[in-house]
Amino acid sequence: MDYAKRPLWQWILLYLVIGGLVYAAIYYFYFAKKGGYPAPPSAPSQTQTPSSWTIPLSTQNDSGQSGQAVITEENGQLRVVITLTGSPPDSTQPAHIHLGSCPTPGQVQYPLTSLQNGQSETVINSTWSALKSQAMAVNVHKSASEATVYVACGNI
């Protein structure tokens, strides 16, 4: 057989098929048996604790209001963002982090910015580890005049 008489496209196709088979064999026998390509090296971390936590806020006293508090640790402080659905329009509702747990938390440990139309954001001088050192709860009150009526609460 005279190999010089084959058209150029047949040689290119033959080399591509052989190259693909060699690549597939290398991948299968080397990388796939080791769990795929190696991961890039990552920088060592000091602790693997999350920097943001979501606290579900459950309805209290048949208020129909529920939501969440997202607590994020930033530069030695905590940012507390509360989002509540079912709040009355144009309402202002006090919120706090209380000692104790739901449904009947104790004294106020950290006052939070009152919710306006179901939204609040506050930065407090504390850390997550300090917050978790004892039982605490995020609590939203019906109004300043009805502070003894809890509308939503979530244990930290």
C-alpha cells in the first residue's frame, strides 16, 4: 500500500483520532482514578466557622408575622438584618436580642433598630461567640405601646 497517495485530510483525521484516544487513555488511567484533576492549593484558614447565620423567626401570638434575622460578623461586630413578612403597613415594631429562649425570652441584652415596614438593620458591639455563650433569642414586639406582645421570635 502506498501511504504517500492518501489525501491530507485523511492524515489529519487519523492523527486527531489517535490523539483523542491517547488523551482519553491518559485521563482515564491517571486523573479519573485519582478523583479527577487536582484542586488548586488553597490558602490555610485559621478557623472554618461561618461568618453569617440565619435565624428563622416564627409567628408568636397568632400575629401572622414571620421571617428571618441574618447575623453577620464583621470586624469584631455583628450586623443584624431582620426581614419580617406580614407586618402591618407603615408599622414600627421594636426588636431586641433577649436572654433566654422563645416563646418567653427574658431581659433585653441588645436593643435593635425598630422594624419599619418589616425591615431592620443594626450593628452591635459583640461577637458570634459571645452571642452563643448563653441562650438568646431575637424577638420582635407588636409596637412600642404593646411591647409585651411578641409577634415573632427565633432562638439563636
